Amino acid sequence: MITCREVVTITTDYLEGKLSFAERVRFQLHLGMCSHCRAWLSQMKATIQVLGKLPAEEPPPEVRDELLERFRAWKKS
């Protein structure tokens, strides 16, 4: 079995079809027994659907630079 924490960690891979067959089965078995993770997955799907309807928009250069710097710092830690 996988834990709820693992479900949260691999949800994106699950939704993108990147899990192996065995991982996908373990994920789905967990969902079958955990209402909280089913709710999490439902919320993620709804979020993706809503965000997919937003127009693409570039952030201001200073915001983009700040985000990239924070991401680089996070990756180093």
C-alpha cells in the first residue's frame, strides 16, 4: 500500500500517465479506500480544468526573475 503523503507526491505523475502499471494500481487501490485522497484528486482535477481555461499571460519581468531565483535557491537546498 501507499500512504496519503505518497498519493499527494505522485498525483501529477498519475494524472499525466507517467506511473508504471504497478504504481497506478497501488494508487487506485489507495483511492478506493481513502475518501480524503479521492477528494484531493477531485480537487486537483477541478483545478487543472479551471486553470486550463485561463489565457496564457507572461508575468512581469521582475516577478519572473524573482520566481526563477527562488526556484534556483530551493533546488540547491
